Amino acid sequence: MLTAEQNEELTAVEAGTPMGEVLRRYWYPVAFTRELEEFPVKRVELLGEFFALWRSPSGRYGIIPEPCPHRKASMAYGVVEGDGLRCPYHGWKFDTDGACTDQPAEKENTNFQERVRATAGKVEELGGLVWAYVGPDPAPLLPRFDVYVMDGYRDIGWADIPCNYVQVMENAVDPHHVEHLHGRYFEFIGRHEGFEAPASFGKKHQRIGFDAFEWGIIKRRVLAGASEDNDDWKVGHPLVFPYNMRVGGGGIHQMQIRVPINRTTTRFMLYTVHAPEGYEPVEQQRVPDYEIPVFDERGNHVVNYVEGQDIMAWCTQGPITDRTTEHLGRSDIGVSLLRKMFRQSMQAVAKGEDPLGVIREPHERIDLPCEKDKFHAGAAEFALDFCAMGSTRYSPELETIRQVHLQAASRVEADKAAGRPSFTPEGGIGTATLAPDTDAQVDSGLIPR
């Protein structure tokens, strides 16, 4: 349980707050690449602030606060010219560094133009997403995590959900919820709606554990009928601090992204790459994005798919969970560890240091540990359940994705029958890797402090 003051500090995202200053040390996806190809300027909200994001005809990106430094009109309605953005109200123009490069109605023989600047952030494109950094200089490097650069067939599901991002992240270190929310509850919904829930989700947890490592926390589990030799324990999957979770299984590689839009709104994104053993590349001109449902026409949560169940659990805790009345048990040790990491990062930033996971070393790819044999369910079985019972059911690419997995499974079987080795796509751009370094383990037998 936290005090009201501790809960306020933990859930803040605004500039000037301890946690808000931590969050401003990271890059965030703020748009889909295709959006700025369709129209070159967009209003975006991030960490409780509004910005104007644009793409120039030459392909350069810029981001500045929405209010024009002149008279505060919205730069999100600005005119993209060259590599700059011109205010629609009086025509003042700003470049990607925030410098004012034109003031049409002002005299040219003064230094007024040089004394006006917008607080520009940094913007890059990676993997079909536009990423922004709006914190202090020097900016860290944009992390090239494996999911964003590997070969495979991609899509991106998303939803804006009405709750604070911390309660979403606490779910990422809560293994036991799977057998109840995605197991027993899913079976209950299935009985009433006439479908069969995936059996693998309902397996009982025999043991859970967590390792703190340089990108966050690795979550591990031993399920009924399995052992510590199975991927769920031996490899696990990581919470990538402070707002991601890497998951996988059955040739599916996914980064779950939880962007703090403001204190009570989180953009939940499911960036997925399908690259099963036996996969042969499928041409893809653009990474498609699609919105997943949160509420039905009556205003009730949609709970007949996996991520919809998670969203229900996150949002029904309230816009900001009241942690002053909670009762943490032994099974909540991962939640306690995450809150400790948040506190440590706030302390680091207060001392002028980088928080956890800020990257300043040049790299081509960062490989994250992640299980391949999820819930020891079998690759094809898990992948098809993923397509039928998860957010992928809403993807415009659903049938292509199903065929990717079915055809790959057929190739693997044919290769086995012929005694040929199968090709496992590990693709990607470049070879440099920043390897994780485990420095602590916390087991479920410990009582949360």
C-alpha cells in the first residue's frame, strides 16, 4: 500500500514532477509513418503536453510545442514549407531545431528573429512509427529493439484507454492474472457466448520469479505440467522500462507499448512481427495499423479477446488506481519490484543521472530475451489461438497472417519429413547487440516490502 503522496508522485507525468522528469528521458511513438505521408502535420499529446509534429517534403521530421511563440495560435494547423513549419496566424516559421527563420511582418534590420525560439524535440522514424523525444539535451539514442528491426510480417493494433499508464505496467509483472483473467474468466465468457477459450491460458502457475536487468525486469513462470527447463522460466520475457513489454511465442514477436498521453490516458499499442520457423518473406508495402475495441455499443468493455480483458482490468481500477487501500500479497512481488525501479529512477534523475535503460551507445539492434515456446502450447497452436482470440482478430491483415503461420508450419513438417533443416528467421538490420546483464533475482516466495 502507498500513501496518497506516494501514489501522486508515482502516477504523475507532467513536466516538473519527479516522475514526469524521468519519463522525459525516453523516446515515444507519437504517430504512424503513414499518417504524415497522408498529411504532413499532426497535433499530438504526450506526457500531458500538446505538440505540433510535421514531416517535410525532404523527409525530415520536426516537433515543437503546439502554441506558437508569437501569439500562441496552434502550430498543429501550420504550413509545412521546406524543412520548417509556418504558423497559420502570422506566418512565423520555425525549423526542426526550433529556430525562428522568418517573421514576415517584422523589420529585417533587428535581431528580434534571433531572440525567438521554440523548444524543439527530436524526431526519428523506425519500423513504421514516428518517434519523438521531448526531454532535455543531450538526447539519448532511439533504441533499436529487435522487434522494430527484424524481418517478418508486421501490423500494429492500438487503443487509447482511460487510465494511468502505471496500472498497465504493473500488469506486466503480474503473471498470476493469466490463469484467472485469460483462463477462468475467458472460459466463463466463452460458455455464455458460445466459443471455446484457449486451454493454454488456464494452466496453473507453480512458481513465478523476476530478474532485474539493464532494460527492466524479466518475468518468469513455471506452469502445471512444465518445469524450469521450459522457455516460460528458462527464458521468460521482459518488461522494458518504463513503458514497454516484450512478448513472444509461436513465431510471434511483439512489443506492447503503453504511451503516457496524459495522467489518465494511455495509448496502448501492440507492435507485432510474425516470423515463424519456416517463414518465407511476404511483400509488405506499408505497416498497417488498426484500432482495437475497448467498449461495445452499450458502453460495456469488450472482454471476449485477450487484450480486451486486460483493458477491462486496467480501466476498472479507475483513471488512477487508489493504492492507499490496496493489499499486496506474496504474488505481487513483481509489482513491488517495479515500484522500486520507478523510485530509483526518480532519485537518479534528481541527481542529474540517467534513469534505467537510457541508451547512449550507438547500436544497430538490441536483442531482448523472450520465450519462443509460450505456455508449452506448440508453435502453430499458440499462433492460431493468438490470431483467433487476441487483438489480431481485428487486424485488416488477419487472413494473410494466418496463412503466414499455416504455410510456415507446412514447410517445417515437409522439411522434417525430408530430413532437411528448417530456416528460422532471426533477420534484422545490422548485427551489433547490447547484451542484457542480470544483476538481481526476486522469487515469488519473498514477501513484498
